[in-house]
Amino acid sequence: MRYCSRTDVGKVRRKNEDVLHADGRVFAVADGMGGHRGGEVASATAVEAVTDAVGAGPADANVSRLLAGAIVSANDEIYQKAHTGSGPPGMGTTLTCGVLSGDTLVIGHIGDSRAYLLRDGNLKQLTEDHSLVGELFRNGQITKEQAFDHPSRNVLTQALGTSTEVAPQVATHKLTAGDRVLLCSDGLTTMLTDDEIAKTLLDEADVATACRALVDTANKAGGADNISVVLLDFADPDPFSVEKAVSADPARRKKSGCGRAVALILVVAALALILAGFASLRILNNTYYLGVSKRHRVTIFRGVPGSFGGLSYSRILEETTVTSDQLRPTSKRLVEDNTVVGDLDTVLAAIRRLEMVAPPLDQPPGTKPGIKPGTSPPSV
Ligand code: MN
């Protein structure tokens, strides 16, 4: 079994409130909603609750019951946070997750993210959309095509954190060799029809390429929402041993960034030695690094970080409008520790890779945080 996950902010939203998880046993997609960090907090809380519960559960646990319990606890936690002032108010999230043991996948689900099974060339949706149009479709009042374009397609009938009661859908699926399972947020399924998703999955044999193709195709179709996919590929010859984990998830790509960070630290050390020896101004003028200004803003400095012999060899080249608090922890550390040192291209490339918890660097600050456009409060 090979798996891959990928999330993308899309073409319209300023931030990504989807959260993904894929570790070879637990797989999840959560699509958060609610402004002012609410969506991210809710989706991250949901995924964490499930991974913790499954991780802490006994080896012989009844996974369906464990998962159902974890989803109910996640709901309690998010609801409490949202309604007692200890977290962003009005937040909620969808959650579609799978727990894999051998050839058995237990799927737990609430909201309008989806799980699909691709078997023998046919794509089948394993989850019910907990949405108004999902209900209209199940009652035979509208067709799948009408549901796809329906103006109220964002209205959820169930989500985590919006009501004290939840009724998650939990089901066990037996897998066979050749199956593919896709978990995805509605940023994929509102952009692509089931046929288009199936075609992409059938066209791309490689699991990582397929993941990327799904996201790229949804972006080409408009990318109106955050797009997240987790793809499990049970291909022969070893369909049920989790051997090769491939990930195109940026969260994992950061790992290779660690190698770069070590290399950069070595570059800094080498530079310090050169400076001690020659104090070469030429080098200082062609060396840049990423740091924070006195106003805590992400800033490009010319020179080298720190001081040598009591003298500082750097000055501000460009101060951005983004503060370090707007960065995700890994990116924040990268900037605060002055890890990125090199020529201007290196530093500019690093800036583009920084991950924000707020609007991206090319957006002016103070813009309103993204709330799912067209999302009405869930009506139960
Ligand atoms: Mn969404």
C-alpha cells in the first residue's frame, strides 16, 4: 500500500483551513470553517482527537467504536472551545477519516468532505454528504448533477463543533488488491465531478502523481476553495503492507527542508570563519538572510546574522508587512533563527515557501480572514 496526501489553498482563498493527516494507519481530511483562525483550530482539533484516540486505543480495540467515540469527543471539545470563549467562536469542521488494519478500512465521517472507493475502474462514494443538497439527493428530489451546481450546496446539516449532538457515519470496508481510496475536502468535489475525479485517478498510475493531478485539475477548474486529498493505493504485489509512504504534502516536504537548514547552518559557520579571517565586504554585500525586524516583521537583511567581535554586519534590505506571529511554527522558527542565509535568490525562494497562518505575503494585512463564502450556519 502506498499513500500520498496533498493540500492546497486553491486560487481564491487566502488561507488554508483544511487539515490533513496520513501516517500509514490513520488518514484524515478535515475542512474547517469560521473566521479568525476558527477553521484551522477546529480542523486541527478534530484530526488530533482521532489520531490520539486511535493511537491510545488497545491493539484489539473495536476500531468502529473507538472511532465513533473519538468523533463524539472531538465534537464536544470543539463545541466547548467555541462556546465557552476558550477558542474562536462559531468554528466548526468536517471530518472524514480512515483507520487501516490490514485489508480493513474503517471510515468515520461527518460533514461534506468525502471518501471514495475506486474499484475495477468505477468510482463509488463511500460517505453520505451531511448537507442540504446531500439530503435532497438521497430523498430523490434532485439528481447528482443538480446537487453539483446547487446554490445551497455549502449548507451543512452536520459538522463538528456546531451542535452538542452528532451522529457520525462509521462503516467498515473490506479492500481488495487494486483498490484505491480517496479522502478529500469539498474543494475537490465542488470543482470536479465524480467522472472527472475517476478519470484522473485512472489516468495516473503513480499515487503521488495522481494526488498532484487531482489538486492541479481542481485548481484549473477554478480552485474556489482549499483542496485536500489523501490517496491510498492498494496495488499489487503487496497491497496490504504499508511499505512505501509517498507524500506530496507540504507538511512533509518540510522534512527535506531540515537537510537544507543544516546545510545553511554550515554555510553560516563557514561564513563566520571567512569573516574572522578576511572581513570581506564583498561577501557581506552579496549575502542575505531572513530574519525579523524590531517590529517583528519578516525581513530580508543584507549581510550575515549575529555580530562578530561586537560588530554587526547586516542591515535591512526589505521589511515585509508580515509579522512572524502570522507564520506557522516551522516557518516562524526558520525566520527567527535566521536559518536562511545565502544569495538574494535563495532568500526570496525561502520567503515564497513560508507557510502562513494568516494572509499570504502578497496580500495586504488587515484583510478579512476567509469564511467559507456562501456558507450558512448549519441547520439541523
Ligand atoms: Mn471546503
